[in-house]
Amino acid sequence: MGSSYFLDSDVILDYLLRREPFNLPAREIFGFAFNKEIQIYFSSLTVANIHYLLRKQYGNDIALDKISELLSFCKILPVSEREIFAAMKSGFSDFEDAIQHFTAIQNPEIEGIITRNLADYRKSQIPVFTPEVFLSTFK
């Protein structure tokens, strides 16, 4: 297994909801993970958020199937009190993204966060990439 990266929910939703044109780089990133070239992590908070949005679009059974498929080759990091309190004190402009950040940095293997929303991660303690920048550096 190669490098490990944390995915923000926007990239996961781009892939699962096939949001044009963002789904293309997202699909490529998930392809690397599926082929075990990288390890993808996301937070337990993300799982709940994706389920909520997928259920609205596809219904509960399909939403759970899509999440199950992701979990066959991606890993979940827990959100605990520590991440919540760190996010509250962090000065991040977006509270949810602060939680994501502190969840990502709990695992020292994670080399960066991949998101379309760089602005909310200005205070990140690890590198942050857009999907396109990540793909240009990874290939």
C-alpha cells in the first residue's frame, strides 16, 4: 500500500453523486484506492453526512450499499471529544472542516487532506490538495 490521504466529504460526494465535472478527478482518486495504490481515510462524521444525502437521492438501501462498497477499500477514523474540542478552539472558519482536519491528523500515516474547499483548511497542520493538484503530483 502506498501513501495515505484523508478525503473531505465534498470529494466523496462528487464521486458517489456523480457531480459533474468534479466526479472525474474524484473517480480517479477512488480508482487509486481501489487498486491499493493509496489508502483513503474519512471520518465517522462523513459517513453520517453521506448517508443522509445519498438516502435523499437514492433511498436507504442503495445509500447503505454505496457506503458499504466504499468501506470495502476505505477506512474510517473516529470523531471523539478530543477532535471536537480541538476544532472548537482552532480558529477554523468552518466548524465541520475543523473537525475533519483534527480527525485526519490523529493518524500520523495521513500525508494530506484532499478537498475542493481549500479556503476552510488554511490553518491545516498537514498539506491540503484539491483533487486536481493531488492527481498532478501523484501520477
